[in-house]
Amino acid sequence: MPHEISPVSDRANSVVIVGAGIVGMSAAYFLSQAGWRVTVLDQGAPASGATGAADGAVSVASKKAGPLMTLAVAGAQFYQDLCDAGVLDGEFVRRLTYVVATEPNELPVLDRHATQLREAGVTLRALSKAERDQALGSLAPTTRAAIEVQGDGHAIGYKVVERFRRIGGFAVKRNVAVQGLWRQAGKVAGVETEQGIERADAVLVAAGRGSAAFLDVADVIRPRKGQLIITERGEGIVPRFPGPLMSCRYLISKGSQPGGDAPAGRSFGLVIDPLQTGQFLIGGTREDSADGSQTDIEAVRRLLQEAVELVPALARLRVLRVFAGIRAATRDGLPIVGRLSAHENVWIATGFEGDGICLGPLMGRVSQQLISGAHVNVDISALNPARFRAEAAA
Amino acid sequence: MTDRSESFFWNGQRISFEPADTIAAALERAGVTDFGAGQGPCNARYFCGIGACQACVVSVGGTPAEACLTPAQAGQQVRTLKPVRQ
Amino acid sequence: MRSMDVLVIGGGPAGVAAAAEMARSGLKVTLCEQGGALGGAIHRQPGNPARAVPVPRAQSARWHKLSALLAKTDAEVLTFHAFIGLDATGAVLVEDRRQGRLLVLRVRALVLAVGGLERVVPRPGWHLPGVVTVGGLQVMMKVTGRGPAGSVLLAGSGPLLLAVAAQMTALGAPPLAILERSRQVLSPLRAAPLLLWPRYLAEAAGYMRRLMQAGVPWRLGSSVQTIRPTDDGRLETVIVDGAGAVSRIVVDKVALHDGLRSNSDGLPPAAHATDRNPHVVLAGDCREALGGVAAIADGRNAAQQVIARLTGAPPMSSASRRIVDTERRAQQALANIFDFGIPDLLKLPDETILCRCEGRTVGALRQMLATDDQPSPREIKLNGRIGMGSCQGRFCVEWAGAMLAQQTCSAQPAGAEFIGNRWPSRPVAIRSLLGPAVADAISSIPPNESD
């Protein structure tokens, strides 16, 4: 039974989690289930960072081949397991993802990505023109090729967080900014906050960009802003399609495939996501910026132009909202999950960039397994926080 | 008698209008109060008159628009926003 | 489009006053109005001038003077142009709704004078077709020059109910009754401070004379509690009077109004110019809902601020500021006799619609609030979908905030805590954002209409 939780010793039974995003709240749930006394601290409110500004894609289709793709397969499966177990039922749906090529130079990108997905065990098929028309009737005729990827899903980050909060059996403290670790007798025994000391036997840092202060190597976590657009409902105006459309440029923008000549500092990768409300989410940018409150017309126009090129009927809708979020990206593009080597009782789970929704529950479970000293049932060796120290020393 | 130059179509039905009428004003004259299925679960209707509440959004030539801000135009196809549900 | 120094948004009294004053000082001013004509809600002009709705003489004189002042300047007026927002780069975004295109403007100053909002306290059935705001009913009369068809009930609180009832009466379509929630309107003790503003008293006396002649009852202490649709497409209202007696009456229309409020949620905040951003000033009812006289003075205040900032001219007289202060006291005196308080929303039936756009109910929010763990406005928004619909919270976040405050006995959060001040400040057509040329070049969109 891979999910079995080892018994907790009496000595280590309280944990404080820094950050009430999807990773921290998932970990809080699993630790609480495992018998820990859990307190989650957030400088704002649950899901007030990247989790609340994410697109909700539980996507294997977009991942870079390697550990991230493998973990994404496990992450999507774990969502399914949690649904079947009644933990996240109603908050996750399986759906197809479509990766499309419109430019000639995107065709080899699409081919290579399809091969890599197959090698990771993902089921997919290339769609003929007739199949494209049938499944995605609203696509522009200029579309050159598309693959249909199975095994993806959709979950709204803030709703997952809210579910964990409701069923969790742990405390969430809002508006508590953590200033650092608190030591007693040479050992970490909690965290210091503006409101005082929060004692705990173990600390899990899942604070996204705010996690950087807990790492002993500088410039590992970098802000990567994303701008997203939400339209009004499209029922009767834009023909529905069964899952998100992802351009090959999205893969390039995300770094999942090499290529592209976007100027440094800002890239665009189109995703058109049909939301369950009937609205469409259109994303997104990747920008080297930490200003999450700001969106600009140039980025919005460019995203909309690409979206309408792919699905012309979208031009009939209106934009309801434009917003930006700040992803916590890492220097090497892989998350950071594991124990901080300087401390025996401080763990970290951060740096998911745009993959926090996909990997959040799984990494929450992994965090619980790590902290409980239980067997970790997925390979997280590539996510070891110590890799940056080694790099710095070299 | 109305001719085409001063009427538009509401769900296929001819609605006459006067110069400077908005779609909402013309529908009001014609006694149309319920604009049918709207963007959310509530039916569309005229409400605030200043484009703020979004309750009067209808399909104007296939695109959602506020009836209270959109000038009526001859021959225009104006419809309930969503296809009529059976 | 020409180069400009200042963009003024909103062609009501505040915007027109600001535009005229700044243009007179030599600044290049462009004024954008979302509708087809200037005037705003208060001075809206009919499509057919022969059908003007009667308004108090002093009110129309103010508008004639103001519009004549603007006409003498070289200010540019753009109708059917709606404000969309101020983006991160400091670009002002305006949708030209007739051409279906977006203007991306760089200006030195931006004056926002988009007007106030009517408050409509939720009650069962307020979301039904046939239920309008009193201001919405008035706009319709002013535009069409005709009173509403069928039987109409006006309900809520405030002087606007009287004004609109009198205008309906003058157009030969008197309401069945005015239900005024406040019992205190005629209380001499409470009304005494209003003697300082004879203009308001004279205006009210004129309205009441007309209503009395027509036999329109003004029922104090009465309110509409519930509205239900009837089988024949009318509305059954449940009315509770001052003595607590319940009656039912079937009407064609119900017009509701529970006061006016400012409308700055979703607008960029007032701010001094930066390297990127223009100087931003809010003026008139959108900044603070004080009515038409104050709006003109507040528009002038805004203009003087901008003139001082852009030309280095010393601030002019403080007369306009004094008018705004005086009008604020007048509004406070009015609020003292009317009833703009928020009733106990927690007592509303579960099925009462709170957010019309998304169909969210009082019961759903009540359930969200029934935890030891007090959710933040942002969590209420995200998980309760309050403020996420197309009106962007303008008609629900005040009530959601009130429910939160009533449940937790805490201070009511500002609307901006739910919805912030992001652009677009209103839904904007993707076609306009792309521009017609781009939209057409991308594709000829296949029609989805059968005819």
C-alpha cells in the first residue's frame, strides 16, 4: 500500500506550514490526516498567491520530457485517486488536451513532443483534418496539425485549497507574515512572525516566491509573471471544444520545447481553455517581472490575436477580466522539494512555476511522507534542494 | 406602417424604433420586458440604464452588447443571448 | 483624433464642467461619453427634443449654462466612447463602440467622471424582468420621452422616488404608489436641518404638489419585501407597511432605489502623475455621490487640480470646494430623513439572489460564512463567485460585504477588497481590442445566426 502513513512519534507531532497555496494546504491536509497538529500561516489568505491566479490545467501534455513529465503523470493520477476517495470529488475532471500547430516550423515541435509524451506512457493520437473538424469545429482552417492528449484534467487551484481547508481539521492563520525560522537550544522549534513565535516540531516552507528567504543559495527562485484573460460565457456564440487548445508556441514559451525567438524577458504561449462556466480562459505570458498587479494592453492584444487566429469565433465575445499572477520559477526549471540540509526538521516544497496546480496535491502528499519519515512513493531525487548548493560549490 | 429603414429584428420579430433610440428603448416601446436567457442563470432584462449592471446584454449581430447603450440600427438582428432552451 | 493633454471620461455634469474649465485654460481636452449625447443620468436629453421630460427649471438652467460653456471651447467630444481602463504602461484605453475599436491614448491627465451607482438592496425577486432601478426607469423616460407602460410601483428610499414619480405623472403615467421605507421623512425634528437648503425643499414641494393633484400615494414606512412572477407575466409584490401589515399587489413594473453611492471600484485610483502614468483625478458622483450641483463644482475642482499640475498655475478660488462641502452636508441632512441603512441581510430567504450575473444566492454565501474561520473578501469572491460576473461586483459586493460584517460583527470591507481596480473596468469586445482591421484580416467570422 504505497499511501500508508507511518505512525507518528510523540516527540514530533506539530508542524507549521508557511504558505496557504495549493502545496501548503495539500500538505496540511495529509499531515493532519496522519495525526499531526498542523498550523498554516499565510501573509495573505488561502490561495492569494499563484494558486489563485492560475489556469487550472492539470496537464501532462504541456510538460518537458524528463522528471517533470513523469511527475505530472503521477500528479494527474493522484487527483483521480483523491476524487475516487471522495477527497476532491467534484473538484477535478479528466479531459483531453489538444496541442496544435499552425505554422510550418511548429510541425517538427509537435512531432517531437508527441514522441516524448508517448515515451512517458501518455496516450495520444494525431488528428486528421476530418477529426479536427469533428472534435474542434471552431478551429481556423489554417490549423496544420493537432494531437489529442489523454489523461489530462482540470482543477481550479483556489477551489482545491478551499476543499482542503473545509475538510482539513487544521488551523489556517491569515495575514501572518513569517519572518524566519525560530531556534531554541540550537534547533529549529518554529517560526518567527510579526505577531510572535509559532512553535512547532517541524516546519514546511511552501511559500512560493517567499520561500527564497529560507534557502541558503541566492537567486534560485525567480518571479515569472503571467497575464491571463477571462472572457464572458460563450454558449451559443463560440462552439465548445472538449479541452484546452495549446499552441506549440506555448511549449516553447514554457521551455518544454526549445526554439522561439521571443525577446528576453517576455514570451507568449497561447492556451485557450474552455472553463466549466462556459467562459474561456486565454493565456498567457511568461515575463521576468515581480509586479503581479499589472497587466498591459500590448500583451492582451497579442494573446487575443493569437487566440482569434486559432478560434475565430472568439472575436464575438467580450473580455471580462485580465489579471496577472507571479509564478515562482527556479533557475533550472524544476521544483524544489525535500529537507533543507542545514536543518533536521525543516522541509521545503516550492518553485513549481506554472505546474503547482498539476503537482500540488501530489507534492503535498510527498511533503507529508517526507516529514513523517514515511516511504516516498514517487521519485523526487531531481527536486532535491541541495542541488543548488552543489552547483554553487562547483 | 413601419418600413425596414426604421425597424430591427428581435428574435426574428420586427421592432420599430425612433431616431436615437437604444435597443432597450425600442424594446420597451414594443412592450418586451423579458430579454430571455442571459449570461448567467437569470434572464436578461433592462435594469440600470447606464451600462453598469450588464443585465440587459443581448446578442447584437451575434455579439453580446448592452441593449441600453447600443443604438438601434435598421435591419439589425438582435436576439436573446443564449439559444432558447426547451 | 488629435493630440491631447487631458482626457475626461463621462459627459455628465462633472465631466462637462471639468472639460469646459480645462479647455478654457488652454489645455487640449477630449471628453468621452459612453452614450449618444452629453448630460449624464441627470441631464439626459431625449432623442426627440419635442419630448423632453419636465425637470425643475433651475436644473435645466444649470445644464444649459454648462453645455453652452463647453460649446464655446475647443474641447473635442467623442460620443459612444466608453472607458476601459488604465494599463500597466500608463496607456488609457477607450472603446469606440460605434467603430468597434480600441483607442490607446497617452495623456498627461485623466479625469474620471463616470457617475455614481444606484443601490438596490437584495430581496426575493429583485432580479426578475420588470424590476428596474428608479434611475433606470428615469433614463428610459428621458430617452423616449414617454412614461412607462402599465402599472408601476416605486419603492425604496430617497428623494429620487419623488422626482421620478412626478415626472411619470407629468407624462401621464403616474405610479400606483411610492413606497418610502423611512418613516422619518416628515419628522420636523429630523427635517429641520434641510431648511438650510431651500432649493431642495422647493424642489420637493413641487414634486409633492404634482403627486397630490394626481392622487399618487406616498406611503411612509412601507417597503416591498418580495417580488414574484405571476403566470400572466406580471409581478406580485408583497408589501409591509409601517404598522407591519402585509398586503399584496400585482403590477407590471417595480422600480427600486435605496440611495446612490460612489462608483470607484474598478477604476484606477486617484494618483499623481509618474514617469508612466497620467495624473488621475476622480470627479463627481463616481468619487462621492453628492448629486448634480456638487458634481459641477467637483468637476471644476478636478479641473483646477489638473490645470495647476500641468500648467503650474496657482490653484484658483476655493468656491467650488465650498460648494461640494455644502452639498455634502445637504446629503447628510437628506440621509437623516431617508433610510439608506442596510437591513439585516442574514434574515433574507436562502433563495434570494445576491449576485444576479452569476445567480449566487444569499443562502450560498450564508453557508460560506458559517465557519469559525472568517474568510477574506477575496476568498468570498473566488469561492462564492461574488463579484466575478460581468457587472464586476457593482451590484453585489456591497451586500456581500455587509453580510460578512453582520455575520462577524466586524467593519464592512470596501468593495475594492473584493474586486480591486483592474482593467477592463467593464466588459470589452475582443473585436474592439484587436481593432476592426486585425479582426477582419484574421478571418471573416462564420455567422452563427440562422438568418
